[in-house]
Amino acid sequence: QLVVSGGGLVQPGESLRPSCTAPASVSVMYNMVWYRQPPGNQRESREMVAAITTGGTTSYADDVKGRFTISRDNAKYTIYLQMNSLKSEDAAVYYCNANLTTDHAKWNCWGQGTQVTVSS
């Protein structure tokens, strides 16, 4: 299970920085992606927000480019999503997803989600 934290309630224009950490048993964490699911929508409506590869290549959804930054701390098996200039339309539950590897297994894993509310 990926552990997600760092959501919250902010006003438009403010910032948040959620994080996503893999279990201690993990030896490799790759293909890391942040998704979001707007309020009232089904799981199938989750949209990719930002992604980062093992080599550090990043990609972003068009509506967050220039405002959001995905990063990783390899030593901590953690990824971050720096969200600046938040808008009301950014409100959603944010999830992380990654491929994880231990000595005995490989699997794709979701975090539990963190609520981001943007309201004045």
C-alpha cells in the first residue's frame, strides 16, 4: 500500500504538496503517476495529472502544466506533487500509483487518496 498524505483545504491561488511513500520492503519504485478523481465521479473517471519515470522524465496534464510539479526522492521511495496556484477545478481526491518491486514480487499499487478542496 502506498501511503498518501498532504491534502487539505486551501483558497484559490494557494499551494499544497501531497506525498506518496512506498512500504519499507520495496526495493524498486517505478512508473509513478498522480491521478485525481473529481467529486462525485466514479473511479473510471480518474485522470492522469502528472507522471515521472525512473530516469526522472516528467509529463503533465495540459491543465496543470506550469502550476504542478512532480518529483521523487529515491532514498525515501517517495514522490511529491507540488501544486501551486490552485483553482477550484483542481478540487478532487488525489491518488498515486506506482509499480513496486520487492525481493519476491512485483505489483502495481494505488495509494489511498487524499482530498484536495479549493474554496474561498
